[in-house]
Amino acid sequence: MTEAKYIWMDGKFVDWHEAKVHVLSHTLHYGNGAIEGTKAYKTHDGRCAIFKLEEHTKRLLNSSKMTLIDVPFTAEELNDAQVELLQKNELFEGAYIRPLVYLGYGVMGLYHKDAPAQVSISAWEWGAYLGEEGMKKGVRVKISSMTRTPNTSGMGKAKAVANYLNSQMAKFEAVEAGYDEALLRDDQGYIAEASGACFFIVRDGVIITPPNDNSLESITQATVIDIAKDMGYEVVRRRITREEIYIADEAFFTGTAVEVTPIREVDCRVIGAGERGPVTEALQKAYFDVVQGKNEKYVKYLTYVN
Ligand code: PMP
């Protein structure tokens, strides 16, 4: 991570190294909080723009509502703060933005109604999440021994801090076993999502991705579906089982951080030709065109910061 100069904390810009919380902050102990992961790109005309800022902020507020936290800022205030944060940090080459809603210091019992709801927004330069080579050649994936926390036990549609224990356990297991990423199944055995991304396969030219029954409502997944339809592909949303993946022609992840990342291997089975497939490559290129402002239809999703 490349450090920036300032972090936004509850309305103020604080020096990066002074952005601290009390050790008795409620979220540190019990894990109730909400995050976003938003990305800004340098666009084709040299300016920098945040992609789908409003959608991300709305999801942050929705996640907080689901997890019973009253955010003391409006969507507009949070959007403005993110734009200002990039400006103050002069992050015009692109950045990853991490808003965090958390419960601060004041209450130690589990009943959190009176714990102060606080917000921080950080931003920094962050390269390809699964590596530059992975973007070109594809990554290796393991189906996790962890089940994606079912809707009966968690707030699956929230980008809740607590959900990332499940993700972290799966990711650690996969990386230690020599893979790049984990793919989690739901409690019925169908593919839910990766530790921090959504999942697609391509079979006979048809693009297939699971519904969000047991996953985050992903902003990138929605964008890629729209782009794929624009390009004339048939896109089907249905459940996927693990063995169907093994015989897919192509597979890839989507997410704000992973963007469109090809998958070349799952559980020791080579997917397709074992490299970035042609549909994946076309979607990857189209996605970068969209976030870099090269596709007129999607320019409305860009919030320019300079
Ligand atoms: N699922 C999980 C668990 C994630 O953390 C992410 C990343 N935010 C995604 C899916 C993809 O969501 P998005 O496209 O909105 O970044």
C-alpha cells in the first residue's frame, strides 16, 4: 500500500499517521461495521474519475442499515468527502477508496444502540489485486472448505466488516495451499462468490453468473453484465455447481479490486485452454474502456475529481 497524506475522519482531514481509534472501539471487539471498496481511474482525457461513486455510497448506507448502524452523514456528504479526499491527496493517477462505517468508543456490551457511529474514508494507490500476471494469464483457484455464511446466519447482502472473517479464512486457506483465490459455495453447495469478488463462467459462448441469493450485490458484476449484453453476448443468471466449472470454456472474477480477472485453473482442472479466454479478454478490455471514460454510454457513472 502506498501511503497518502490525509484520511477523512468524521468530517475532518487527518494526517495519515494520526488517523487513530481507541482500543475499546466497539467494532474492534465485536466486528459490526460496514465498508466500501470504490475505485478511481485516470481517464482517457487525463482527468481522474471515481467509477459508480453513488452506487457504492448507497450500498455503504444500505449495509449500515442492515447491520443496524445509523450513519451520521448523508450520501451527498460522503460523496463530496471522497472527491475532496482524492483532491487533497492529489491522487489523480487513480486510487482505491475505502470508506468505513464503524462503532467507536463508549459502549462495551453487545447491545450497540448507544455506541457512536463513526466514518472514515481512506484512499491510496493500489495495483492489480491478484497481480499483473494474473490479469494477463489467469489465476489459480481453489473451492474453499468454508461455506459462504448463509443468509440465515449473517447479513450476506451487506458489505459488512463481520462478513470478512468468512472471506479471510477462505483466502488464507487457498493461498497457503498454493492458489491465488478461494471460491466459496453456499449452504446448498452452489457457487456463491469468491472471498472478495463475483464469479462467471463461459460455456458455448453463453456467459453465466450466479444470482445474488448468497452473495454481495456486486456493482462490477452488474456493470460486466451490462457490457456483455451491449456486446451481444447472452448472459444467464443461474446457479452453478462445482463440476460445471471444471468443464467451462472460460471462467473469470469480477469486482472493484479484481476488475475482470481471468481464471486458468480450478482445483487442479485446467479451465479451457488454461489461459485468459477470448470472451474474458474482450470483457476485460471493455471494462477498462468503461472505467476510463472511453465508452460514452457509461460516462454518466464517472465522477470527475479534477
Ligand atoms: N463479493 C465480495 C465478498 C466482495 O468483497 C466484493 C468486493 N466488494 C465483491 C463480491 C464484488 O463487489 P463489487 O463488484 O461491488 O466490488
